[in-house]
Amino acid sequence: MAVRTRTIVWASSIAILLLSIGFLGNQVFREGRQGPAGTVASGDEPSGAAFRTLTLYFGDPASGVLAAERRDIIPGADTAEDVAAAVDDLILGPTGDLIPTLPPDARVRHVFVGPGGIVYLDFNGDLLTGLSGGGLSRELLALRSLARTLKSNFDGLERLQILVEGRVIPTLAGHLDVGSPLRLSEWD
Amino acid sequence: VSEAGFVLSLARRVERDLEERLGVTVLLTRDSDRDVSLRARTEAANMVPADLFISLHMDGHASPRVTGPRAVVSRPPLGRPGGVGSPLRDLGFQVWGDAQRGHLNRAYGLADRLVGELSNALGLPSRGVEEWPVPLLDAAVMPAVFLEIDSMTSDGVDGRLRNPDLEARISEAIVTAIDRYRREVP
């Protein structure tokens, strides 16, 4: 009886230990990512996993124009999930010396890819709060960063409609027109 | 120095210098530290109607290394209702938000001179003239320019803003650019 009890205790310990290792492994993997769920920093990926490399565009500190950084994501079930991962990574910001383009508190609420290559990005209100009071350059950098990232990574996407809390807004910070879908090629 | 306060003081200086040097009448869309909607500003210019519309600003770039004057002229988005190819346009309507399209070339001519004169006067690199859809300018029925004198976040800007001659130099450059535009752009 005593032996059996010990076996059960051992078995429980092993199970707990294995679960702990599994949990820790998952934590290490998550903390190793530079992006949100589903993404990893390029070069940190475990071997053998099926990753997709995205090119994200942030600001170049010297020229103020766009410059590229790479990320690997675990592909989602469809284009909308991959777009969400890319935009989440833009919000998290660059890992190197480039300039962030989107406010850190902004969040993507929904992504919807419609017919005709139009993608709807629905942000929370912190997108507007974070850009308010900035100059035209900050607004422009945010839009160009989104447009070029979408255009260079997702074939078939041609236009972007930005929504905030589910609604079309006229501008992000009072300067540039986002009241209708943006042609990605015009903002590249 | 706040962007709004600096620009308001500059606008008053430009108003005085333009009237004295070129004998033109200037209408300020904002003559005190109050907020005026974008639409009200454009409407004020259209109601006169003015010959030129210049929106004065200081930029706020995320990089402190970006400095110098830049101008933006407005390119309405393709496919906007009432734009090229629209039945409304064929019927002779001028659609709000698409008026600037017919003045874009002259707006470029003005913007190019403004940025060039400011770059020389301030000793800063020109950031050039860009085309983006700017709602403030889209509905203007005259050449319209969004002019950024410099970036409020650029390295060394505090020292430049404390220079007592700065406002006069900027105003002189703007007046010279408008004078050149009147003589050089048909």
C-alpha cells in the first residue's frame, strides 16, 4: 500500500514536473518573441517550425522615411490573421534603432478582408490618442508604415480602410484624409 | 514655445509684411489662440475668394534628426465621389473635397518657392514638396499649400526659436516666395 502510494505520488510529481517544463518552455518561447502571439523575432525560431517571414516598415531616424525590419510569424488560418499579426508587430515597435510608427497602446480589434482586395483594420481609440498633437509627419509615417507593410507582404491587398472603434473616421490627427479606403500603392 | 503660439505670432507678422511690401490683403483664418475647424478655415478662404491659401505649421517628426522646411500640396484620393469621371462633374458641379485638383500645378509652383526661400533663409535643408490627400486643402478653390517651417522636435530647434530675428527672417522668406510666385507662375 505504501509502495503504491509512493508510486502515485511519484507519478503525480512527474506529471507536475512535466507540466511545469511544458509551461516554462512555452513561457520561454513566448518571451523570446518580439511580437504578439503567433510571431517570433527573425533568427530566434526553433528549427523545423513552419514560419513565415514578414517585412515590417518603421521610420528611419536619419531620413525620417521608411526602413525595413524582418519578423517571423507562425502563419494563421487566413490572411486576416496574418495581417493582424503584422500590425500587432508594428505596434510593438522596432527591435533595433528604427522609429516606432504606431502608438504603443493602440490595439487591433478586428481585421476583415473584403472582396476586391480591401482590408479593414479596426483599431481601438488609443490609435487616435497616441497620434493627437503630433505633426503631419507622425500621421504620415503611421499610414505609410501600414500601407507598405501590407503591400509588401500580402499579395492581393490593394486598399486599406481604417476604422476606430468600428467607425470610419475622417483623419487620424487632423491632417490626412482616411475617410475613404486608401490605395496602398498611393501611400507606398 | 507652443506650436500654436509660434505660428499665430508668425502669421500676424507675415500679414503685416505682405500688406506693406506687396500691397495685398491678408485674411487670417485664426487671429487668436482658439480652435477653428478645418472646414471653417477652407470655407473662409473660398468665401472671399482668396487668390492663395497657405496653412502655416511647425511639424513634429518622431526623429529629432529630421529638420528643415517642407510643403505639402493636396492630391485628392483616386476614386473620390465627384472626382474625375464622375457624372456630377460632367453636370458642372464642383464637389467639396475635389476643388484643389484643378489648382494643383500652381500650388506646386507656390510650394516650391516657399520651401526654397525658407531653406535659404534658415540655413536648413529643404525637405521638398510632397503630395498627400490633405482635407484642409482639398476643398480650396485656389492654389493651396500646407507649409511646415521646421520640426518642433528637431535637434537644436529650441535655440533657433529663441533667436529674436527668426520670425522676421521667416516672414521675409514667405513674402519673397509669394512675390516670386506672382511674377513667375502664370
